Amino acid sequence: MNTTTDWFTSWFNTPYYHILYKHRNDADAQFFMRNITSFLQLPKLSRIADLPCGKGRHAVYLNSLGYDVVGGDLSENSIEHAKQFENNTLHFEVWDMRKPIESKYDAVFNLFTSFGYFEDDNEDIAVLRSIKNGLKENGVFVLDFLNVEKVKNTLVKEEVKTIDGIEFNIKKEIKDGFILKHISFTAEGKSHSYTERVKFLTLEKLQSYFDSVGLQVTHVFGDYNLNVFNSQSSDRLIIVAK
């Protein structure tokens, strides 16, 4: 297994990552973007950073709602794909979210469990510190994370998904403070294996991260309908902070 600290650098940059996740539900993503921007009462042309942005599905939709959006991602392949959608108020760039943010934004969104990748807590905290420094006065940060308690209680340990003729063998486990997803498959005559690693971060743990960088949690939601978070039953853990 490829279990280097920066597992995402190689896995996210392969075409197979995008094949495996090609059926992600855009309707859900758009529904959430409409709900959260309405809740935050973000005026049109507010500057929003979508970090990391993947191939830009959230950023493109946010831009269609009238926002000035910058999408950043470490995957060069994803950014190359996303750039086809650029216009005067939508831009994409290769961006390591651990690095200082040079511009100021009305809002920064970290969506679809794009946090908790690092072995060292200090690197995750560095991401939050960078985001805080990239917010305008009264700017807002939205973190959309998985609900680790529900994941633990409903974990499917093994499954097989066949997509575009590729049989992806997937094994999941919780080990050493991480939720691990081992993915192995054969494609183009070669065997491939990757391991996705996301830190087992409870609301309490995330709260401690936020406190350490001076981000004040204002709201906690448990799904894209913005219902109240319940650690046992909620599908998501969505944190709004200033």
C-alpha cells in the first residue's frame, strides 16, 4: 500500500481516483451550496475560496449563484480540468492549503471531507491558521466533514465496485486514529493500490483545533439540510466559524 504521509498527492492526481468517484451526487452538492450561502446571507459577488476544490464542481456552482470564486487544489490534473470553466469571476490554481493564503476572502469553504489528511496535528492546525488569516474581517469558514461516530458504527469493511470495467476492491478500517480506505485494482495491465487516510476527528477534537488558532465556532450542523448535529445519527459534521 502507498501509505506515505502525502497519500493524496499521488492518488488524487491519477485518472483512477476520478473514475472511482465519478458518480458523486452533484444535486446534493448544489443543494448544500444553496442552503449554506442562504444561511450565511452572503451577498452576490462575495469572494469565496473553495479549498481544496477538486475538479471544481462546488466552485463552478457557487459561481453560477453569483459569487466571485477561486478554487485551489494540490492536484495539477484536477486544476487543469477545472480551468476550462474559468471566467472573469471564477479562477482555479494549484494550491497547497497548508501554505499562507495571500488574498482575503469573505468566505472559505472546505468541502466533502477535505480535511484531516495529515499524520501530525500541527499540519491540520496549520491549514486552519492559513484559512483564518485568509478571511476578511467578519469573514466565515465552513468545514464540511464526515461524522466519524456514525462512520464507526456503520463501517462496511469490504466491498467491490466495478466502474468503467475496473474492479475496485475496497477495504475500510479504523486504526491508530485514522479512518483508512484501502483501494486496490488492476488497470491497463498493472496492479495499483492506494490508501486514503482521514483523521478520526470528533466535534470536540475539531473544536480544540479551532480554538488553538482563534476561530470561533458559531454553528454546527449534521446534514446538508442544516439540521442540528447529532453525533450518533447525523450524516455529516458541518462547522461554521468566524
